[in-house]
Amino acid sequence: ENEDCSRKGICYSNTSMEGYECQCCSGFVGQHCEEQDACYPTPCKNNGICVDISQGHEGSSFQCLCPYGYTGKTCEEETNPCISMPCQNGASCYGNITQFYCECPHGFSGPLCQHNLNECESSPCVHGICVDQEDGYKCFCKPGYTGNRCEYQYNECESSPCANGGTCSDRVNSYFCACGRGYTGRRCEIKIDLCEPNPCASHRYCLDQGNNYTCECPNGYSGSDCDTPFRTACSINPCTNGGTCWSSMDSFYCACRPGYTGKTCKEEFVVKTITNSDIIEESNESDLQVPIPIHMDHLHNVYIAAGTLACAFVIVALIVTVCHCRMNKTYKRFMFGRQFRCKTCHGGGPKPPTTNSDWFTGKDKAPTATPSRNLPSLDTTDMYYTLDFSDSQSSPLIQ
């Protein structure tokens, strides 16, 4: 009977005929359709699922299960899924009312960026050790390498470590200096004494000049080791026909014998004389004027200069000697070194000489007076006179 179904449904007997069942009308539930269905018609919006929670109770009570992006009693309100910050490890959240996604930072993965990646699994460090970090990785380079991934080899030669002209070769975490002559050491900083032992022959003095040395050679030797005999231009005697070779620093000249000329005395020459009629004729050797070869001019000039100086010296010596004798009257002391004692004559005695011939020399005797019968008496008082020969007079003076 429909009354058994509270007149809110249709009653059907079951197959066993022992009971019945009620097929409730819309909006009613219960065994006898006695309760009103709170979810009819469904109050939930936006595809929310309604759940009746008032069965067995009077009245109507329900709950809406809202889909993602909606909220409220009947799912009527939209929500932002990123407000709750579902992304982890600093990831950025992007989405709308239906979905969202997380943009993970470097080193993380997963829907919510919840997984930490190991960046060192790919071995990013070329010449170093990789250490995984939260936001990436870090490379600790081996000695001699640099760069974020230790991909660059450090050039130790950039700092110019080699001294004294050494050549630097770059190596891994090292360098090599190829030192020049005269230096050694890792940086070519040690000086080698190139003169020890003495490399010069004949034990001459060795002069160290850094990367080389020089030898002071004895006379007659040359070369870097003083082992080469020195050869002048005259060593091979280039002068022919009996010419004499004279050498200079970088040249030579030949003093040729008469009849030859030229740089090496190879050329013969015919000496000719020039007459008043300007006709050149060959003459005998006694009439010839032999010209001086050009290459003997230097020697000829030396001879002229030496002769001139010798003559000048002789003339000066004579002048000095004469002046010295005249000033000191050497000839007076030599010829008249003593005084002459004379008697004063009175009366008819001899007359004094009037000419040079009347004077006596050192070997002559005094002139004899003519005898007279009546001789005057003589004054025997001694008187002394000095004879003086003046430079400007020929007769002596009595003083």
C-alpha cells in the first residue's frame, strides 16, 4: 500500500511476497520515504558533490564537497591555489582556479619542487672536485687550473718568472726556464762564472760579460780564445821586386826600390827629363831626376821634419853658448888671467905704444930704449894697470 510508503513513494512487494519496498519520490528518502532529501535538488554549485548528513533526523542538512579552486557551503566561491604556497624550496607558484604549477629553482625537481637534485652527477668540473649545494654546485680546482668549471689551465709564464733573458715554458701547475749562456737556477737567477776555469789560451785575462766572455790576448795573437796567431798585412810580404812592406792597423804600403812603383812595386817606370823646349826625352841615369813615389810621401815627410828639428836644435845651442860666453867674459879670463906690472917712465924714456903692433905679446920682450948719455933718473914706484879689451874696440884699454 502507498500508505506504507508515507504516500511519498510507490510500494512494491518483493519476490518472496514476504515484504515490500518503497521507491521514494524525488526529494524523499528513507525506508518508508519518510524523510526529505536535503540534497534534492542539489544545492552544491560548480560541480560540487552534495552529501546528506541529516538522514534519520527531521529537517534537512547537507555538505558540499567542492572541486579544486572553489570553496564555500555550496562551492560558490573561487579560490587562488598559490595562496597556500604549495611550492617548496623557494619555487615560484603559477596557476588559476583549476590548477597550478611550481617553477623550481636550480637544483630542485618534483611537482612541488620537493626533490633536491645532485648537480655533481653530471661531473661539471673538468679539472676539479664538485661539491653539491642547495642552489647549485661548486668546483674546487686542481693546482694549475682556474674557471667556474676548472676548464682553464693557469699560465704560470704570465708573471715572467725567468730572469736574465731566460725563456719560460708553461707546464701544469709549473713552468720551466731555459736559461741563456752564463746563467742557471730555476729562474735563471744564478750567475755562472764563464771565466772559471779560464777558457782563454796562454792563460790570458778573461773578462766575463754576462752571457759571453772576452779574452785579452797577448801581442801577436787574436781570436776569442787567443789561439790564432795575429797576421798583419805584411805577413805575406805583398811587396815585390825587393820592396819593403810597412803595415798599419788595417792597411799597408810598400817602399819600392828605384825603378819600380805601384802599390806592390810591380810596375816599372822610365825616368824622363824635361828640357826647355818642353820635349820629353829619355836621358842617362846621371841626368835623371828621380821622383819620389806617392806611397813614400809619408816617409819622406818624416825625414824632412826630423832634419829640420835637428838644424833648429844646433842653431839654438850655438846661440845659447855664445850668449853665455859674452855675458861671463870667459875669453878675458882665459887670455888675460894675470895683471901686467908697468914702470912709470919720465924724461927721455920710451914712448908708449900707439898701435897694436907696438904692444908686446906674452912671448915678446919689452921694447929697448935708445941709449943716451944723459939719462934721467927713474922713479921706481910700482904702478899696476889692467888691460881691458872692449867688445866694440880692437885696441886694449889701460885702467
